Amino acid sequence: MKSYNSSIVTKQGLKQLIENILAHKYRLLAPKKSGEQLSFETILRAEEVVLNQLLRTMTTLSPKEVFFPRTEPVLRYTGQEMHDVEPPTPETVLFGIRPCDARGLELLDKVFTWDYNDKFYLKRREATTIVTFACSDQASVDEHCFCLGVGGDPTASSGSDLLLSTNGDDAFLLEVITEKGERLLNSCKEGVELQASDKRAADQLEAIKDRFVRKQDLTEVRHKMPEYFDSDQLVQETYRCLGCGICAMSCPTCHCFDIVDEPKAGTLGEGARVKNWDACSFALFTKHAGGHNPRELQCQRCRQRYFHKLAYYPQKFSEESLCVGCGRCSRSCPVGLDIYQAVTHVLGKGRA
Amino acid sequence: MNSIHEVREEARKLLEEKRVGMVIGYGKGKGKKNYPIFITDPQKVEELHFESDCFYNLAVYLRKPEVCSHGKLAIVVKGCDARSVRGLFSENQLKSEEVVMLELKCDAKGIGRDKCTTCRVKNPLTPEEKNPIDGEIAKILAMPMEERFRFFAEEFKRCIRCYACRQICPHCFCKTCIVEKSEPQWISSTPSPLGNWSWNFTRAFHLIGRCVECGECARACPVGIRLDILNRYLAKSVEEKYQFIAGMDEKAAPPLTTYKQNDNQDFIR
Amino acid sequence: MARIGVFICWCGENISRTVDVVKVAEAMAGVPGVVTSVEYKYMCSDPGQKIMKESIKNDALDGVVVALCSPLMHEKTFRTAAEEAGLNPFLLEVANIREHCSWVHENKEEATKKAIAITRSTVERVRYNLQLKNITVPITARAMVVGGGIAGIQAALDIANGGHEVVLVERTPSIGGHMAGLSETFPTLDCSQCILTPRMVEVARHPKIKLYSYAEVESVSGFVGNFEVKIRKKARSVDTSSCTGCGICQEKCPQKNIASEFEEGLGKRKAIYVPFPQAVPNKPVIDRKHCLYFTKGKCKICEKVCGPKAIRYEQEDEIVEERIGAIVLATGYETLPATFFPEYGGGRYPDVITGLQFERLASASGPTSGELKRPSDGRRPETVVFLSCAGSRDLAKGISYCSKICCMYVAKHAMLYQHKVHGGKAYVFYMDVRASGKNYDEFVRRAIEQDKAIYVRGRVARVYEKEIEGVKKLVVKGADTLLGEQVEIVADMVVLASAVKPSVGAAALAQKVGTPYDQHHFYSEAHPKLRPVESNTAGIFLAGAAQAPKDIPESVADASAAASKVQILFSRKEMERDPYVSMVNSDRCFGCFSCEAVCPYRAISRKEIKNRSGEVLKVVAEVNAGLCQGCGGCIAICRAKACDLAGYTDQQIFSAIRGFNTTSTYEEEVVKK
Amino acid sequence: MCTNNIYYPYQMKLTEIRDETHDIRTFKLEHVDPKLKESFTFLAGQFGLYSILGEGEATFCIASAPTKQGYIECSFKKVGKVTTALRSLEVGDLVGFRGPYGNAFPIEQMLRKNILFVGGGIGLAPLRSLIDNVLDRRAEFKAVTILYGARSTADIIYREQLAAWEARSDVRFEKTVDQLRPQDEGKWSGHVGLIPHILSKMSVSAENSVAVVCGPPIMIKFTIAELNRLGFNDSSIITTLENRMKCGFGKCGRCNIGGTYVCKDGPVFSASDLKGLPDSDF
Amino acid sequence: MSMNMNMKFEPKIMAFVCQWCTYTGADLAGTSRMQYSPYVKIIKLPCTGRIDVQFIVKAFEEGADGVIVSGCHPGDCHYTSGNYYARRRFEMFHELMSFVGVDMRRIQFAWVSAAEGRKWAELVNEVSKRVEELGPFNVFHALREQANELNP
């Protein structure tokens, strides 16, 4: 990683930067309000990027969809003929994701490159430059956020190419993290006033930390997996789970998918083999064709998700947990399930 | 029953006398949040709680195998839950002798998606008034056809197939949903605009005459699809056309499983 | 990959004139899985069929589409041919390119395109056709006849004489029905009882007939060939096996003022009674509503006088079960009571009576021994007014239909009256005289011309009582529409030819049996022209006035026809039928039983799914293939898609839909050529 | 042809169809690409994804021995959409194949040992690959015992193969059916009873032995228990897991249990591996 | 729908009919040589009671521009009551379809008896003409196009 290269940019300057990005024919994706929600969408005009909004509210769905779409063809067929598919990879700028999301992408990289490289994910990754917003605004952190408890950091730069953070009322701090980031900045900086600075987003960390209500460390669950696996407390915590897939689908790191053949409507014998989002919370996820289901009960399926995040992934891939503490699953859960609460309760009981 | 105190007392008795194996109700979480709780220990009935933001439709839990394994059940019901429970009776999913309803009058004001503002069964047993054409429905009806189509197509396009609408609905009790049937695959499981349209359309159709307008599907939907408008409109139509309100009378046949010789056929040539 | 053969017929010029069959064949050859696609001048001819048969063998086809005329014409022909060639006949489908295409379109290109689409769709469908086998159902060659009137008696005797066992169920204590109460019958004026009684006796002693009198059908389950019937034998309070029928109990019974049902209320009976002297069985029954012992707790005279000690006060209703292969419903009719007509004074004036009551007055075995007397004062009626169409064809009374038998019996009544009361005056008010039948019109003419019955065309508005010279007379006010004037007749008696309607309980029985009935509760025949004595439920047949008003010869003919249908059914040990029945996947079924609610044949039953330790895990629907007629209503209502219809599976329809709309560039090129 | 798309299957031609039972069918498949036909190798215990365009993919193990080159075999039961479609194929039709995936039976660790093979039902398929492999290198192993069980005589697969094994003097072969149907009375020369029960009566020695067990989960569970009783320790019991899989290369998450992806870290596990896994029935 | 502008619009109309009444009625139209529009293609089913609304949705998914559903008149159902249940189902289907903005002029329900060959021919002509005037069902086809675009 390159040494830090920070500059201060005004709000106006940032707008100019966005306009330049658009002018350079990058595909720009940024959080945009649609209905009551904030979601990553293609931006056509700079004013569609509402900075205040994206600083304060987290998108309902994570930016993983940019690299791992909810549905994506992996091959096409016409009768008996197969055709390879290349993912569309316009040069893309993904603007305004959070440090937890950026970190999530790094975790996903490990899955999609483990032995077999998934070109669909990787080519999109290669074509995308990530401009992250650190959670430095007063309202960036809410009561669901707990990145600190899973080894994250609201100001971290990992996974990002450029990192933005607030710097006073009308200015931002822009840090170049990678060469890719630098390339983007160099190609789009005409008319943008950049004032070199020695500050870093991380300088604000201690202040931001105070805004977190959820600070307990969840990572220790990994070492106590056998102890908690059959915990009654965990069953109680997840008893009300109804088995929808909101948690998995809104999660920046849940990556389960299904592969199905999707005939093209209105044709005979044409279609595509597609990769669709799936979720371990669905009852049919592990059900055998013969009817046997190794995870028959919903609490077992919930446990799978929690443990995969906090124990199995670290065991398999790295010491990091697969949960980045973005809080999306608990924000959206229709029955108020909460991985943080469940796990801290279990940990609490475990100790007692 | 009038108050949560009476419910607690009744729940305690039911559990102590082993007349039920579990009581499903609301508990108080941290802050102002309430969530469903499941009580098997008579000592713990004090955890039962009820206030204006207890908006879940608890009837959905009556079909969970973990819950059913407790034998007879007692359930705290508001108007919409009670309608659901009776609907489940009428569709042979539960036997009335297996469920004790602990009824409470509801004064929920509505949480998100104005799910409670159109409610007319705050009192579990009696609907208060005819189903009005509410503002949202009126807005749709005022649109020209193509605009309506676009409106719903855009709504459905957002669907990510998390199936929260289905999972949270007490009346989506099929063990394997039509979307999970592969021979033939009536509805594509791919979250594409076409598959999403068929899925949301079909789910609405399947709920005709059965939906109790609890609004949980719309509340649960993470991408904010206005499923509630759709279902409320259909419930209104069913009431107008067949004088049927789902979940009011457990003995009444759901409207699509019966007929009258002189049913309307203006639309048939 | 499938191996499908497509065979396209020119039908001479019938198809080929507007459909380019060569192009159709060429286009089909390009559809994946089609291994042969040929056209021929006359596919249905022997050489045409031979082409298909040889191809089935040589090309090892596992699916065949024949594109030709309507399947109603030749589906059977080709399926039989396919079977002869060793292919399951249900793997063949017909694409209708004549009636639905070549005959209705003129533009050749358009018709050809459509024929291609139709054939393509059928090819797509046939991919998913299943090897079906006709269903065989074993048959219990034992019939049940419900109703012991003339129709029931005739049906029972015919079936029994055909060599099959019959269970005859009669609701009242004796068989005989209305015919037993009639005086004489039109148009021959022979005595009703004289022709009926021998038949009743034959029933009683027929070794193949098991008679349950004073019994009702409690429930029916099962299906054609395999019904299980529960019959409630009502408590007679008499042990029929030891009772000798001596009649002493009836003679000694102190309760004597009970209106006799048999006498239509014009005569009396005891509390223990035999309904009429020729009753079959000729064994008494205690009317518990009126018996002193049952109402007051003391008496027991009958028990005391009974020699063989056959009285059983403690007897209870008994349910017996019978296995039955076919059911004949012959539950007959009743007529509207006089009280139904307040405008005619029915119920208020004792001398306003119904036709059936008149029969009893005119019957030699009746309460007046055949002498005509007024019920009110026993005087001979000098003037009698007969009103036909009392209630019939009267929408205001809720009856749209003609009761059919009244015109004839009114003429008979007028005739009998004239024979019994010489010099008496018989007026008949009528709307039309419907006397179509052998010797019927002649009979009516005789009543008018020889016996001087006075026929007045018109409706009677009102009947009221008026005392004239100390005698209460009935004034009949009406209109003579032929003369266009009001008429007023002072009469001694008014006889209402009141409308015929189905017996009380006909609808309830139909529900038990699971067979449809119309809005008047007459049983519905399967087809008004071609299947008049069959109900829509397989194995349920109809006889007599339960289906519509009928006279005696019609009822008897009906009964024999129904008996013949039963015997056709019984002529085989097993019954074969189409395999198009619904099937339930019990894994997918979650038991909402919407299917049960919409099934017109009660073919859905509930099956418990248990685990190894016998606990019920769930209750699911199950289809009784014997009852299912293959309408598919259960499938459309099933949200989980847990059921499907053999021969019309979801997969087949789904593929057919796909097949219609999808053209390939290859096909387009073929069409353009 | 495509090299970097991991979802892209090879085309294989169906060259032979054998019906094992009324619902189990065996395919013999050969690569369409002659080069691949030459170079394709796999190990006993590995599996593949078989597909038909428009219908989807299904996972089965490779049932032929890696020593038999130029083709692979697989056996499958008709249970769903893909297997139904596979059943409709005829000789000459194309089948998509991705693989081989997964680990393999640790044949090198089995050298110079007594080997006990226990197969139940269609679970003989992965075992067959290994058995043939072992028998092709017979001299490198000590005693070889095969116990095969099926629900009834109608459910027995690989009949010719079984007969060939039975005929060998250097193999002890035992067979059993859970239940004997009336029509088999007097015609069945094998045992009658469940596999663990027959095993308990076979007096096999655990000494210097490895047991390889394949079959339905419930059979594996009770067979492992019986083997433990006979003195086999968990590390000398080897089995395969048949979790649901979609991708085959550790991405889709479906077969994840604990820190393990059955498709990559399995499907072959020792009983001691299995017992450390959550959500497994063992 | 990708359509050449100078090509004539040939609507795709699918008819789901019962085999006892309407199918036979259409046969009668054929034997009577009544001429009608060629755009309607029939799928035969035992009864209108068998017609799942899913069929109609599927027809549109596969590119239909219009749909006809027809069976026995009330009271004439071969299976006594299939068309009564179907009538309710279609009424609610009609409600839902029009609420979500499907122009119901594209879907016609009808009772056509075995004797009504004339009515069948008229029905086909009427619906064909109407759908021709409405043009391709573009809003729905757009969903399909968008779905297919996901398979680039």
C-alpha cells in the first residue's frame, strides 16, 4: 500500500470531482434515495449525490451487489450450444460506501479467489474504484453499528481506493489509499482544488468511538464455538426468526448463491445458467432432494449464519470474522433479530 | 380480556394447569422495542407485555414446528392476529381446541408503512366499519392503466426475493411455496423484473379472501414494495363482491372455494 | 432427448388447401427432439396409419403428434393404432389443424403459420405426456334402490331378475308408494292396487331382494362399484321376525283417532298400525308420537294381546352397513298440500281437497269405500270443480314447470265422479290440456264427450264458502278466457290438481349420495337427451318422479332403463375408465382442503401422515381415483401446486403455452420459402 | 471453449446407459474433446456436476475407477427436475460436466492394510470407484472385505460388478437386504437384515484395518457406531458426505459446515473429522 | 417487443378453453366453415375449473398480447360446478390484473357452448381486432426484455 497522501477538498471541490468522474465517462454508483430507501444506483447528474444523506444513512442493501449481483448469468445457451459470458465491466467508480462495506469486499475477495477464481466477481472488482466515506459525521454511527466489536474501524481505509472523511463544516479530507485511487484522482482532478494535508481520517477515531453504543468484542465467540454451539440461550435468542433472507441479502459479506437454468421467456431452448442470491436461512437451502434436511429447524439455520460469520470463516480463511458490524441485518430484520445482541447475550451467559 | 394483567394471569393459569405448553406474546426489549416472546414457564408470564407498538402478527408463529411441538398453545392476539388465527382454523391448519386466544384491544398507531392506519379491527372480535377506499388505493385507481402498470412493475422490480413477505405472513403456510416448484417452474426464482412481477402478482392472488390486512408483508419488505395496497384493495373487493371478510368467521368458506349461481358475470361475454 | 414423430394430414384438400402441410412438416423437423416429420394425403386411412405405426417401431418413438382434424374425430383411432404399434396410447396427441385452422382461415400463409404453431405447441406438450393406463375399478354387483314406489319396485325387480342382489330401502313402513293409494289409473281405468299388489308381493318374496322398510339412507361413501352405505332401520317397536301379522294389536289399540297418512288424512288409524291392508311387509309399526305407552307411560295393551310376543318397546334405531355397487334413486314425489292455496280456501274449507285425497275418496278401499262423500258433512257432492295447474306453471308460487300428470288425472277424476255420482256436474278449470301419450287424448275426449265433464279454460281467482239453504257450498270465481267472461260456480267440492314436487328430503339424500339436483330439488340427469336416467355421479342412477314429474308408465320405463344401466355396469367384474384423474403429492400438500371444497364428486378424502411412532404429522388430501372424474378443479385452486391432473398436467400445459408463442428463425425461413 | 469461467462445463457424450434399478440409472460418459479425453484424470471419491442446458446441474460422485481411463461413469436416482431430465437422455446426447471436485479417498494411507468396504444402496457408487481402484492394485493391500446392503433385492445396483467381486477368491464378499420380498423367498443367497446388524456378526478384525463406509446418513451413523464397537477407531473409518452442493468449488456456501466446505475439504472424511463437525448427525 | 415497424403486427392471443363446450363450439365453427382471425390459438383443458390463473400469467410471460378464457355457460358445466368456481376466480383475477394496470381489454372471458360456433368466431374476431388496435403488450413485454437483458 502506498504511503498516505492526504488533501483537503471543499464541498464545491468534491462536487467538481464528481462531475469530472461523470465527464470522464466513468459509470458512477452512489447511494441514492429511492422511495424511503437509500440504495446504490447509477448516477447521471452530480446533484443526485446528496452528501448529507449518504453520510448519515446507511444503504439498506450493501454495495456487494455491484460485484456480486442478485442475479447474473454465468453462461448462455441456444439449444445444445453453450456460450461463455463476460460480465459487463465498464470503468466504475463506487462512491460513498462505508469503511465496513469496503472491508467486507476484502473479505469477499478471499471467498471468490479461494482456489478457484470467480471471474464474474473479480473482473467487476478490477474495473471498480472505490471511494469510501469514513463514518466521521455526527450521525454516521447509529445504535446498530458495531464494527469495533468485530475488528473493524469506522475510519479504516482497507478495501478503499480513496477515503473521504469530514473536515469541518464544508470541507472533506481526501486520502489516496491505492494506486487505483490515485489514477482516478489524477484523471479527474482538473478544477478541483486540493490542499495538501497531513491529517488522516483515523485521527478522528477516538472521538467517533464514543458514539458507538455497541462496543463489546464478538470475536471471542470463535474460540468458544463448541461451548456455545448447543447453547439454549442461542436458541432462545433466535426462536422468533421466521426464515426470510433479509439478513443475508442486505449483508455486505453474505455470499451464498444458487445456480439455476433460466429459460429465456418467449423462446424455445434459449436461456442462461444464472447465479442467484440465496440464503442459509431459507428452509430449502440445505434440504436434500430425498427430503432429509441437516438443518431442520430455523434456529439451526440462524446459528449457521452467526457461526459462519464469527467462527467458521475465521477458522477457514483468516483471523477476521466475516461480519463487519454494519448492522444492516438487525436494522432490517422484521422481527428485530440482532446478531450483536444475540451473541453478546450468549457470551454473557456463557461467562456466568 | 381488557388488560395485560389479566392476560398474564390467564397465561399463568394455562401454563400451571398444563392446559397449554407455550404462550406466544410480546416482550419488552431494550429501549422501546417489543418483540415476540415464547413462554413455557409460568414464572415468566410477567415478561408478557403489551403496548401500542406491538405490531407483529403473532399468528405466524403457530405454524413453526418448534412452536407446534409444545402441544396446545396460547397466543396473545390483537384484531389482526385473531383474524389470522380464525383464518387458519378455517383452512384446517389449526384446530380451535389446540389454541387459546388471549384477546387484547389494540391501539397501535402504526409503525412504518402506515400499517395500522387503515385497520378496522382494533377490537379482536368486531370489524368497526366497512373497508374504506383509503388514500393509497385511491391514488392507484386514479392512475391510467399504463401508469398503474409501471407503478407496480417498478415496485416489483426492486424485489430481491428475500421472501420476507411470505415468511412473515401467517397465511403463507405452504410447506413448499409455488415459487419452489420446479416441474414446471411457474414462477422464475430469479430476481428479474419478469420473475418478480409474477411472484408478487401470484402471492397477492393466493391471498385473495385470506389476507387479514395486517400489513406485515409491507412492513417487512426491506425494499419497501407496497404490498399492503395490493392486499387491502383485494380484501376490499372480496368484501364488496362476496360479503366476505377474512378471518371473521372460522366456519365461513373462503370465497374462492365456494360460489353462488348468480355470482356477478358482467365481465364475461 | 425425446424421440417424437409428427404426422401431418392433408385431409385431401381439406387441410392442404389453406395450410401448406409440406412446410408444416419441414418446420416440425427442425424442432429439437422431433426425429421424424412427414405429411400424407389421408393420415386416417389404413396406409396413413401404417406410416405412423411403422415409424413408431422403426424410429423408436416415445411421443407422437398427429396434426389433422379435431381430436373428437380421430384421437381414439390414432391412439388405438399407436397402441397396436407398441406405444402407450396416451403418448399420442392430436393437433387440430382442420376445424381450428384450415377450415376457418383463407390466407394460406397465415393458416400455415398457425398450423405450425398449433403443431409445435402439441409437440412441446407431448414431451411431458405420461404413460397412462386406463383405471380399473372392481365392481360389487349389488344394487341399492332408494324408494319403494312403483319406480323403485320395478327397478328392484328388474335388477333382481337379472340375477343381482338388490337392497331396497323404503322410508315408510310399507312399499307401494303413491300408486298404492290411487283408485284407478288413466287411460285404462284399471284398478291401481290390482296391478301393483302382485309386484309388491313379488318384492317381498324375491330371494335376491333385501327389503328395508321403515328405513332411511344414513350415509354413502365410496364410489361407483364400491359404495359403502349405512342404512338407519328406524325402530318399529315390533320384532318383525316373530310377528305373524295377525292384526290383533291394531284391533285392540285404544288410540284410534290418528290421521292416516295413507288415507291422505281422510281416514283414521291406530297408534300401532299397518298402513294399509296389502302392505308389504304386512307387519305393524308403533307410532311413538301417539302411542299411549310412549307418551303417557302406560297402556301396553298391544304387548298383552300379542300372541307371539313380538312387541319391542325398547327397540332402538339400528344402523346397518351394506356394500353396494350401484344406486338407483327412486324417491318419487309429493304434491303441494291444500293449505298451500289459501286463495282457494285450502285448509280452511274441508271440502277443498287435493287430487290425491280425491283418489282415496274414489278408491274402493278408501275411507268411504269408494263412495263419493264430502269430507265436511258426508253429503254427496252434486257439483265438483276440478282446478288443474294448482301451483304448477305459476312463477308466483315458485314453480315454473308443468306437473305433467295433472291433465290426465283430472280427466280421470271427472270421469270417475260422473260414474259414481250420476247427474252430478264436473267442471274442470284448465290452462291447456296436455294429453300427449298413447290413448291419452282419446281419454280426455271421452271425459268431455261421453262423461260430460265441463271444461272451462281459465284460472280460478278465488274460492269462498257460502251457506245456501243451510248447506255450506263453495263458490268458485274465475274467468272463462275463451268466452272472455267471469264465471261463478257454486260447488260442493273443489279438487286441486296441486303441483308435483320432489319428496321431502330428496335434496338431503342427494347431498349424502353426492349427486346434483336442480333448483326445485329434482335430481339432475347427466344429459337431458342422451343420459336421462344417469346422474352425473358415476354409479348413481335415477328413476321415476324424483327426476321430474312423471306418470306411471314413464316411471316404470325409467326404472327399467335404470335397472338396465345397473346391469350393464354389473356385467363386468371390473370397470375401465379414462386415466384422467387428479393425483396429490403428499409432500407438497399441507392440508388446506380447498380442493375438498371445490370437488364436485367428493373424490378428495383426508389422509393422515404419521411418523414411525404413529403420531400424526399432518393431514393431507388424497384422491379417490374411482370417484374423480378429472375436471381438474382441485388443481386450479391448489396454491402449493400439490395436485396435478394426469393427461393435463401443469407441466404439459406449461410446455404447450411455451410452444405456442415461440418461433425460431428456422421456422420463419421455412414459412417464407 | 472457455478456460477462465469456472462455471463453464465440459461437454461429454453419453455412450452407454444402464438401468440399475427401476429408478437408478448409470451413465457412461466420454469427453467430446479428444484432448480432454486423453488428459482427464480424477481420483476415487471425487465428484462432478452433471448438467443439461435449460434444466440445471446435479451433483453425483464419479462411480468408475480412476484406473479406467477414457470415460467416467455416474449413477443417479430420479428425484428432481435435473435427474428427471437426465433420465430422458439417450445414447449420443450431450451432458455438461464440471469437475472433478473435492478430495479423494486416502488410498495411499490404506496400503498394506486390511480394508473393509461397507456400502448401502446407491452409496455403493463412490465406493465402487475405490474398490475397483484397490482391486486393480490388489497386491498392495491385505485382506479385502466388501459388505453391500440394499433395501430389497429390487434395489441392488451394479449387479454384474457385485457378481465379479463375489467370484474373486481374494475378496470376502457379503451382501444383505433389509427385507426379503415374498417373491425372493428361496432365491436369495445373501443375508437378511440391516447392515450394522450383519456387520456385528461378521467377526471382522479392527487390527491394521481401515473401514470405508458409504450410504444414506442414517446407515453411516449406525455403521460407525458398530465399527467403533468392533474396535475401529474413528480415524480408521472413512466415509463420504453428501451435502447439497451447487458450485462444487467452495463459493456458494451451501455445503458449509463448520470451518469446512464439503465440496472442497470433502466429500471424503474420516469419522473423527465428522464428529468434529457441527450440524452433522454423527 | 422488437418488431420491424413496417411489418404487420400479428397479435399473439392464447385461448384456454374447456373441452366440452368451447372446444366443441370451435370445432363447430370449423365444420360450418366460418372464417375468423388466425391469431387465436387454443389450449384444450377439461374444464374452466382446471384453468389456473397461472396459465394466463404464463401466456403473457411467453409473449402473448391477449388471452381468451372460455367454457360452458353457467349451469352447463360437464362437471356440474367447475365454471362457477372458475367464474369467481376470474372475477378476482380481473380485479387484481386491472389494479396492477393490465389493460383488461387484452383478456376476455366468455361462455361459448358447443352450439355456439358463431359466437366463437365472433369472439375471436372481436378480441383479435381489439388487441390489434391496442398493439403489442409492450409494457409487459418490456419486463421480459429487461429480464432477458440480464442474460446479455
